[in-house]
Amino acid sequence: MPKIDIRRPHQLPVAEARAVVDQVAARMREKFGMEGRWQDDTLLFSRPGVSGSIAVSSDAIQVRAELGLLLAPLKGVVEQEIRRKLDEHFA
């Protein structure tokens, strides 16, 4: 299964970075039916065809995802969208 692993440095306090990730997760729920839950400072998410995590540390955001067979051909598009969102919120 195709995997995505993107790390993006940030300058925000952890609480603010978590709030941004929460906002993005809310849009993912609305748009794609993505379920998510926090475990410490890591948001675990899943829906049919994709699962992964968004870890928030004091200096970086780490996005990891594993795509199912149906989404595998869209890996490049998914990865590009994740990078765009990280740039938008953490540049």
C-alpha cells in the first residue's frame, strides 16, 4: 500500500498548532467523512481507503498516511494537497 510521510517545521506553540490541525480535521470530516481522535499530541484519522496520523511537536508537524488500493493511483494528488494545506497553515 502506498505511504505518505511528510514533515513540516513550524514556529507555533503546540496548543496553537493542535488547534490548526483540529480545524483541518473538521474540514476533512465534513468533506470526506474522515474520522479522527486525539491520542496525546497525535491525531489519528481513518476512513475507508486511508488511515494515518498527524503528530504535533514543539517544532514540526508530521503527517503519515497509508492509502488503500483504490486511492493508490491518487497518491501524488493526495500528497500535493497535504503539502498545500501545510504550506497554507504552517509556512
